[in-house]
Amino acid sequence: MTKSTPFTAARTTAVAFAVLLATGCSFIPTYERPAAPVPTTYPAADAADAAASTAVADIDWQDYFTDPRLHTLINLALRNNRDQHMAMLRVDQARAQFDIQRAAEYPAVNGIGSFTRQPNTSTGKYGSAYQVGLGITSWEIDFFGRIAALKEQALAQFLATDEARKAAQISLVSTVASGWLTLVADEELLDLSRRTLRTREESVQLTRLRLTNGVSSELDLRQAESLTEQARATLAQQERQRMQDENAMALVLGQPLPAEIRASLTASRLAQAAPMQALPAGLPSALLERRPDIRQAEEQLIAANANIGAARAAFFPRIALTAQVGTVSSELSGLFKGGSWAFSLAPQAALPIFDAGRNQANLEAAQIGREIAVAQYEKSIQTAFREVADALAGRATLQMQLDAQQAQARSDTRRFELSDLRYRNGVASYLDLLDAQRSLFASEQALVVTRLQKLQNQVALYKVLGGGWSQQSEKLAAHP
């Protein structure tokens, strides 16, 4: 065994001290992810959902939405939407805040230059002193991990902000898709209202002619006119709704709807909408890893946990170092001559003795903040579970509702045809025809609305399962 020399022992001690300076202590509590306060399966899930091997978050929106016009709109929104732009700027701001906190771990070296003229205490004569050098002022040596804990908190806040940006992008993609389907439905409802209005105007003309020939009464004419004005009012209402929905889409896009896409809406129908693939729901545990809003809440919990470490470290001494090296001379020309160089080192330790309970209150506030973050994290999981469960409930029932609405619309169409034929031949009363017209118009409107709900539910399921964010979309938004 080699005998240790004093020089070796001193070097070992110096290395150990350097490692202690670099690592320090940490009072951050050990982080443990809270248990998910939700069931292990969704209420309306099937066997295929539980056995899913591909996560919805891995399905890019370009593959899920296959309509080229919708691709164009989503790309425009990613480039121009102001909320998305602000979300990206917040990420940059959080990154800068992390860099600021990280810089506190290192000493700040400043160039120093000074000139002093003051009287000599023994002779009373004035003398000059010139000084030039480098200095480190009050660099805190992080023995107890306070600065490291604050850096950990800033990093978690930065990561949480980045997850918030991803969640905003998912919401933006689904908003554009849902808004596009709403515009298609608006056009379909407008076309239905125009056709209904024309039919009722023809009915008024026929009833007026029958009144002139003494076949029908004035009551039939007034009923036909009333139903026609009702259809006219409905048309005006739907035109207003169509314009408002387009305005809402323009706000999301950050620009007006492109003229060629706007023109193509006239011939668009929900029944011919581009198909969206079936989505496996998976298990609720997968949401913890794939939903950005849940990951955002967890990063905020990690930040709150790190804040406890910083609050605990405040109870221990703060050790600061002030150092300076440079040259001092009574004459400017003698600054850099031999014998004018000097070095000073001034470590300082400050131990909290009495602060009127400030440190204890800070620690309690940090601990309560962590409990709040835990509650927010658990709520984000519960909210996500409820959103997926609602979307799955819609998937399980909306197709049955749509089939029933289609059957009702076919029956009401045939009923109207028969009632119109019977009225023209004088077999049935005009009241029967009016009732058939009302039923047909209502069932056709309900069919459009139900078809819209089914398609929007598919969009919602894609969103709540974490779909809609991708690296490619991120680059597009960052470099429009």
C-alpha cells in the first residue's frame, strides 16, 4: 500500500471540497407521482379499446383529417393564430427565466475601474488612487441547495409552459376541424331552408288559386302564408348564424376564409365528408403520458415540490464570496508596473436567527402550494377521464341516433308526398298538409344536426385522447 503524503492528502481534501461546492445539499422532497383518482377503464369502452397498441397521440392530424381543404385551413391557423403565437412566446419567456435562474449558480465576473482622491489622515495632503481589475461580488456558494432548487423549479415551469403550448395546438387543430364541419352544416341547413321556402311559396300560390276557384277557404290561405313567413324567418336566422360561424373561423385562422374554399362550401354536404379513421381509446393510464395538459399539471407539481426545497434551505446559512484581483497605483502611469498587483478574498456567512417567522411562513406556503398542485394534477386527470368517457358515450350512441333520424326523414318525406297528393285531389284537409310540411322540415334539420354531432364527436375523441400535436406542426408554427 502506498503511503499517503501530506501533499496527496491536501489534494484529496481540495477535490472533496470542490465536489461539495459543486453538488451541495438538497432539501427537495422525493417526488412521487400521485395515484390517478379514476377507474382503470372507461365506462363505454370495448375490448378493442383496452387492447389498443397504437396511441392516438401518435396519429398525426394530417393522417386523421383527410380533406385537403381542411389541411389548408389547419396550416393557416398554425401559422397565423395569435393564441398559438402567444403560447410559443410564453415558452421562450419561460426558457429565458430558466437561463436566468441557472446563471445564479455561477459567479459573475465584472471588470472594475475606479479613481479615488482623498486626504491622507497623517499628513492631511490629498492623494490619488487608481484601480483596475476583475471582481466577483457576493457570489452565493450553494452549500444547501437553495439555488439548485430554484433552478429545478424554473426548469419545471419551463417544461410546463411547453406542454401548455402543445395543448394549445391540439385545441387549435380540433377547433378548426369542428368549425369547418359547422360551416358545412350551415350551408346544408341554408340549402334546406331555401328549398322549404320555395315549396311553401308554391303552396301559397296553389292555395290562393284554389281560393279564387272556390275550392279552399281563406283560412287555408292564411295558414299557408303563416308557414311561409316562418320559413323565411328561419332562413334569415340561419344566414346570420352562417356569417357568425365564418367570422369565428376567420378569428381562429387569423385571416379571412380563402375565397376558393369558401366557394367550395356551397356544394359540400356532411354525408360526403372525408372519413376519419376509427380511434382506439386505450386505457386511462395512457392519458398520464400522452395528454399535454396532464403533463403540464405534473410539471407544475414538480415545480411546487422544488419550491419546498428552496424554502427549507432558507433556514440554513448563506455563504457568499466576494473576491477581487487587480492593480492599484497612486499614479495612472503606474497601474501595470511591478508591485502594483493585489488580490482580496472576502467570504461571508449569514445565519438566520430572527426573521419574525418569515422563513417558516415561506415553508408553509410552499407546502400548501404543493398540495394545491396535487389537487390540480388530480383534477386534470379527472377532467381528461370525463372528456374521453363523454366522447366514447357519443361514439356508442350517435350512430344509432343518426340511423333513427334518417329513417324518420324518409318517413316524413313520404308522408308529405302523400298528404300533398291527397290535398290536391280534395281528399285531405290543408291542415294535414301543413302538419306534414312542419314534420318534414324539422326531421331534415334534425338529421343535419345529428350528422354534425357525430362528426364533431369524432373530432372531440381525437382531441381528448391527445391527438393533434406533432413535431412537423410545431416547425410549421415556428417558421410560417
